[in-house]
Amino acid sequence: MIADTLNPSLSRAAPDPVVDADNVVRRYGAFTAVDGVTLRVERGECVALLGPNGAGKTTLSRMIGAVAPRDGGGLRVFGLDPWADQTRVKSRIGWVMQQDALDEDLDAAENLLVWADLHGLTVERARARSAEVVKLLGLDGREGSRPAALSGGYRRRLAIARALLAEPEFLILDEPTTGLDSQVRHALWDVLRRLRDGGLTILVTTHYMEEAARIADRVVILHQGKLVAEGAPGELVRRHLRRYVLEVRADEAPDPARIGCPASDVRRHGDRALVFHDDESVLRAAVSQCAFGTAIVRPSSLEDVFLDLTGSSLGG
């Protein structure tokens, strides 16, 4: 596995969770950014914190990553209090912030070597590790480029490569693909899946439903600082909604009785009406029988779950 090569320590047995948060609270004055969140992240698991801007994702990740204190509740990372034991916790974490914070005066290779030096790697080990992460992130041939000359996608690759240099046991990524085009996002998702499959523990914050569904073993949906649902992506959809949805204009919502479903399976969000049913053929029959202006029949998704639980769109 590629992550085993990048970090041999991942093979060590570790029965306790990497993250154990119990009713964690973080306030900024009168505003509660994280409101009683309980969460566990197991060794080798990829967990996505999914929600819109302001949901509490970044604040929660900063508390877990020993960057911000908590105002209430219990929190352990590797069995340690992350705020009381910041140095010990941070030494085991690789961080990729929303802002890359790359040194613009250094080229890509120099950015990596300086970071390695800050983490106490010998020159020989730093060069070997740099070669490994450069290959993993597809940065070959760009080692001599300064960050300003790199595209947004390659800047993110460099930021992730830097975070992996010190062989972290836990990787935290805050909105890693925001602002990147679809092709670049898919390339980075492939890297994250390979790291996850190799056993690296990953926590990623995102407002992209597809990102959470593609890379995460478990999705945690946050809304207004609260945890409103969690589970494997497919499990969340099955638990909260029927398998298929008919999407039409709100003013064209069909009578539920006419297509054989309870009124509770019809939701209205903005200018759209969503009709849920376990039998796709029933929904397609409704399309053929009713004169909808526009109608889409599709599988239910995480976006639908979020809308159902919060009444607001993820956006992005």
C-alpha cells in the first residue's frame, strides 16, 4: 500500500480512536460555532465533515488539530488533550489549511525541504521523503517552480505533499478542493483515496456533497454548529430517504395519492418539489402521465439528505 510506504508507523496496532470528542463546544462571544458535537474517528478511517460555510466544520477541525481551544466538553486526540498537549498532538498530524501558506520566495522543492527541516528530518531523509511525496502528488518536473507559477491545483498538491513529509499518523484537510475545477478535484480525490486505502487516518471538511461521497468512509453532517446526522454515504441516504426522487417545479408538484406515496414523501425546497419513492418505475410513470414542464428522475443523494435535515442547500 502506498500509505504504508509513506508512513510505516501506520501498521502499528492502535485500538483507541484517533479522535474522541464528547459534547464539544466552541463559542466566539455570544455565537456558538460548535454546539455539543460528539464524534469518534477511528484509526485508518476517512471522515468527511459536510456542511455549508458557517456550519462549524473548520472550527471543529481546528480544535481537533490543536489549533484552537474548546469551551466545553471532552476531547482527546491520540488519547491526549490537544490543547494541553499541543506539541505532542501536532507532531503526529499533517495539516492542509484552506490557505496554502506556501513560501512564495522558494520553489516547490525548497518549500518541502524547509518544512522537513522544521520537523527535524535529516537532510538525507528530507530529500528521500520529498521524492516520495512529489511522486505521489504528481509534482514531478515542477520542483523548480515557485508557487506563484503553479496553478491552483498544483499549489494544493504541493500543500498536501508538504503535510505528508513528516509521516503523519493523521491528516486534516480543510476544504482541500474549493475553487478547483472538476478535473483537478478528481485527481486529488484519487490521491486521498489511495492514502485512505493505505491506512492513513483522514479528516476532511467540505461543502461538496460529491467529495464527501467519493472519499469518505463516514460522513458527518453539520448544521449551525450541531451534528445532525452521520454514517456511511449510502447508509445516510437509505436511512433518511427513499431510493429515488422525482424533481419538478414546486408549482407542478403532483398529488401524492395519485402516484401512490404518502404526503410526507413530498418535499418543497425553494422553487423545486421533490417526490421520493422506492420504485423508480412509479416515478417514471408519473412523468409520462403528468404534463410537467421539466422533470428529472434520479437516485436520492447526500444533497437530498442535507436538504431534508436542514432545509437549506449545501451550495458550492
